[in-house]
Amino acid sequence: MSPRFATRMNHVKPNAIGDLLRLGADPSVMAFGGGYPDASLFPLAGLDDVFHAAIAEHGRETLQYATPSGLPRLREQIAARMARDAVACTAEEVLILQGGQQGLDLVAKLFVDAGDVIVTENPSFLGALIAFNPCEPRYAAIPMDAEGMDMDALEQTLLAEPRARLIYTVPDFQNPTGVTLSLPRRRRLIELANRFNLIVLEDTPYRELRYEGDAIPPLKSLDTQGRVIYLGSFSKILVPGLRVGWAIATPEIIAQLTLLKLAADTQCSTLNMAAVSLFLDRFDIDAHIATIRSTYRRKKNLMLDTIRQHFPQDVTCTDPEGGMFTWLTFPEGFDTTSFMAEHALPKAKVAYVPGASFFPTHPEPNHARISYSSPPDDIIVRGMTALGQLLKTHPHA
């Protein structure tokens, strides 16, 4: 049989995420690619307690179907947490998701027709591009610097792209670069979205992982016209295996996203939603997040110190104030994909994410994303030392 696939499958290709999951499961590889939380920090005792309680005390409810929008109590708790971050919303403006990733898929389905333009940072989160691609968009990629997306370039792009429908941004500790969008640029981004009548998709899985500097207001808190859709997740601040995230938007948008979610999966796991809700009621998640922040701060500093000590001086890295990643930039002409395949993996058992796949329009092969959140301290030192030695031996890979 020769099945005839839909044309959208022309835009769905094998990607680096599948490779990351495979490499992350290989114990012989020092994997610095995936955005994995440090599993040693998972609150196992607390989760054991709440899952037991969810079944023993509330089993008839937690093992039953729930509404597509999610458990009302959890939505109320999320709305209360968002209010502390200057985002005023009600439970009716919260939709529970299968992780933030599902929000990327649903928002693209809701707003993007084939040939429409999605505006992204350059580089952008690979997982978002994977979610958007089946909608057959075109991309307009906006250059970045130390303050995030270049707003002058964004304005010029919007003037030139009448089919722009959506601005996608990871404003806090961006994936993959670790860069944070400055407050003046956040304000201007909202002004431009209002002027050009665009939706802004604010993807914030790392926002609560700030360990240096002062928090910057989320774009949603600056939104006066209901244009910003905010995506959050418990994957990085609790555990990823629960697959519980959320979207915040106007009631009109939430209603449409809920219809799409109902079509996709009916609902999130009632049991998992109940477990998260009980954890928020019974345990101090803010104290848990503080521990994560402290650990990641130490790991980031250890990684950057090792890179600066052992890498060639013509390799640069970002110094993020939070999140899980640093972004390496190599000299022009260097190909991080071939270097990993020919040297890093076979000779040092070191894996990272080659940077080319993060660029929506014109791949730049001389970059790589490296994560410091999951590996133990000794692996960070061994891996970065070995990688630095290989780079000095093969500087023109």
C-alpha cells in the first residue's frame, strides 16, 4: 500500500527532539541537550502523599471524567498564583493543558491558516516550530541581542508582512539562548501588537526559575486589549511527567481553545490535575522552587566557569539570569552538527543540541544549545572539559 498523506505532513519532519530523547536515555552519553529538570529535586514524598490522597480520599471524582477546561479548583489556584505576578484573571480565563506544548499546537490551529505568517525570535524554540509547522505557516524571524527581540526589526517586518497573524515569544530566559526580553521592549511589543492587530503568544515555562536580577512583568500584565495568550507549565517547577500546563486568555479565546482541546484529547488526566491541586494545597511549592533556583544557579556558574577555562576563546556563551540553557556561538564556518557526529559523541560521549534547527528561516550551523539543569556537577565538569579539549584539537570542524 502507498498511503496518501495530507500535504501538511510535508512540514512534519524528524527533528532534534527525537534524537535528544534517545540520547538522554543512553547512560553512556553525557547529555546536555534536553531541557530536563534535575530529577534529584523531584518532591517524591509529597507527590506520593497527594496521589495516595487523590485516590483514597477523592477517588470517585479523580478517576472520573472531568470538564475539558480542567478541574475548577486547579484553575482557581492558578489564577491566584498569576495574580501574584500582576496578571489579573479568573478561573474562567484559565485552560488546563497537556503541558505548555499543547498550548502551542492549539493556538496555531486557532489562528493560523496555510500561508499566514508567524513572527518568532531568531533563533526560536524548536518545539514551537514543530507544533506550528502542520498549520503550514510562513515564518518571519526577528534578530535578537542581549535585550531580546529587536523591536525596530519587528516593526519593519510587520509593515512588510500583511499576513502576519501571531507573534511568538519566550520572553523569560529564552529557549534556546537564555536571553530575557527587557521591559522597554515588552512595552513596545504590546504597542506593535495593538497597532497591527496581532495575537501575542507568551510562552513562559521558565519564568519562575529566575535566580539572578529582578523579575520583569509578564507581557500578559501589560496587555490592555486581550491580545496576549499566556502559557505556563508545572513541568519545570514540579515534574514534567504529570504533563500539566495552562493557558490564560480572554474568555472568548479560552472558549475556542477549549473546543480544540476537546477535539484533541477530551481532557487532561483528572488524577494528575487533582494531584497538582492537592500539592498546591498541602505543600509549599514556592519553597520547592527556591531550592530549584539555588541548584540551577550553582550549576550554571559551574558550567560557565568550566567553559571559560577550557573552551577556545573564540567560542562565546550567554550568561542567563534564569532558566536551563546557555547558547554557544562558534566562529563562522563551524558546523556543530558535524562536530557532534564526528567528534563529540564518538570521542567524548558528549551530546548537545546543534543550533541550526532553532532557526525558522535561515539555519545558522555555528551555534549550539547546552543545558546545565539536569547533569550532576561532576558530569558538567567532565563533559565541558572534554568538549573544550576536542574543540582545541579540531577548531575548524
